[in-house]
Amino acid sequence: MNAQPASSEPTNRSDASVPRAPGGSPLPAEHPLVTGRTAAAPLVRALRGDRPERTPVWFMRQAGRSLPEYREIRATTRMLDACLDPELASEITLQPVRRHGVDGAVFFSDIVVPLLLAGVDVDLVAGRGPVFAQPVRTAADVARCRAEFTPERLRAALGPITEAVQRTVAELGETPLIGFAGAPFTLAAYLVEGGPSRDHLRARTLMHADPETWRELLAWTAELSGEFLAAQVAAGASAVQLFDSWAGSLGVADYRAHVAPASAAALSAVRELHDSDGRPLPSIHFAVGSGHLLEAMAELGTSALGVDWRTPLDEASARLGDRLPLQGNLDPAFLGAPEAVLRAELADVLRRGERAPGHVLNLGHGVPPEADPAVLTRIVELAHAS
């Protein structure tokens, strides 16, 4: 299955704005960015600061959640089982591309999969989310995790992920696959709380009460996230996104001091990867409710920043000195609005996104399970026609 081919003639603006990697590691010779299969794709070009012929679109947090074909699979298969079945994971990844004609496929997974593969006892409980058998709240807990649930153990268990990515990339053709991992803070917050939390009070308390233990915890989760991203890229992902569900609960000072170094460490696993022309692997960092953190997040060295619906894209770009491509940021609430209202809001998002060096249209958060798939397809059509 191939997406519509993108122009192979990048604009002068793109060639001038793409940073050249002075060192780092080359991507594998057979990687889609190296062979040229995805190098000219609108998504890749936009993340590298270009303005392709059409605005690229994809949808966060598994657009397949709203699809009947996805629900048919999940009716008989647990979420984590689907994530670890290469055939199912690939099929679910491909479904939104087939259905909506999006410009990128996000790898079907869950933020807890690296923890699970490293040996952590975790389950996804319907209606609740990740639940951990043993919360991690003390220095001894962290030491046990670092000794037992190692990056090496994760690496040895990545076979199903690698196979799923390879299957998907083979099917996608010129459409890029976006690798996915949860940010270290989100993983740590779940681990400390033992499951979902409204305010992450236990996690924030540990951050301040025992900062050394907190640093060790985030260093470990950063290693796991980095390994997970690197494995997806090695298998053929043409871009990555580091997703932080809970960073918006932090103030700027706490984020910079206690979280940003770990996110930077996770991203470092793929930051120096580049194609044969020295162009780095595109990367996106997105955090929910992070409008107050944009400047701090921009310091982490990603190619692009995701912006949620609370911050207009032109304002975000202005605050960042118009230096970074942006992703976003249609409010998911508009998916249920009359088409005239949706079209007006979409036009406004696209107009505001013109200020950034590049723009990838996305929602300002994930696709709600109850979203009408036809509306998502219509958004893609309208964006491509604009």
C-alpha cells in the first residue's frame, strides 16, 4: 500500500533550514530515509522545516481506536497482547492510513510496553489504565528495578516490536512510520502512583523529598524509552514522537530541574541518527497541557514540538522565535461539532500554523474512541485541499 507520492523536489527553504549532522551515527543503509522511500514525504519534509505541497496530517493516540475494524480486533484481544503480536500490531497501525489517507502512521503500542518487556508486572485495566503490582516509591524499589528490569533485558525482548515495525514499513511504501514511546516522567509517575492519578502527588512528593532517588528512577525510565525508540528506528521508523501525558502538571522550574534532563536522555538515543546526506532523524516531543513549558521543551533538541489545543500555534511559534516546526493542534472537541464550525476552526489552525517553519496538522491531543471516522477522513481531505 503506497501513499500518494510527494514531490522529490524540496524547496530551497527546506535545504537551507535542515541542520546537518557533524557526527553521530548513520541510519542503516536499507532505512527508508536513506533509500529515499520516505525522505520526500510531506510529513518528513514538514518536520525538517519545509513547506510541502500539502499540509501533512496524522492523528495522535491511535486513531484506530475509533474504527470499527480496530474494535473488532480488540473485542477478542487484550490491548497488551495486541501490542506484542506483530501481525496484529502492524494491522492496527495500518488501519488509519487505509481509512483516512493520513500522511504518517503512528506505531501501535502503549507507553507501558517497554516496562512490560523489561519484566515489570503491569496490566492495562479496562476503564482505569496501567496498574502496577508493585509501586516504586523508595530508593530500594528503584535499585531493585534498575538491577532486575534492565535495558539489556528489554533489548532481548524486542523481537515482536522489531517484526511489527518491519511488517508495517514494508506495507506503507512511501508513507513514513512514526515510532512512539512514553516520556520518562509519565512512566515514573505511573510507577510511583501504582496506576493512574489525578494530581501525581506521590510522584511529585518523591521528586522533592528524595531527589537522588527520583533522578535514579527517571534515569532508568529514560534508558527504557530510549531503547524502545531506537529499536523502532532501526527497524524502519522514519520519525519518532516522545509522548508525555503528565508533564503539564509541573511548573517550569520543576520541569527543567527534575524532568527535562531525563527526556533529553531518552531522545539522545535517536538524536544523532542521520541519513547519508547528514540530515537528522525527525523527532517530535509532545506533552499534554504544556503551553507553559514550550520554551523548556524546545531546549531538549527535538526537530519539532507538539502543541496541545490550549495554545494557538502562531503564539507558540512566536514564543519559540519561529525556530521550530510545530505539530497540532485542533481541539478534539471539534470532532463533534457541525461541519461549518469544524471547517472554520480547522482553517484557523492551519492559518496559525503558517507562522512556524513547518507544520504537521494533528489534534491537540488524542482521538476520542467515540469519534466519527468519517469526520477524521474529512479533516484530512480539507487539510490536503487547503
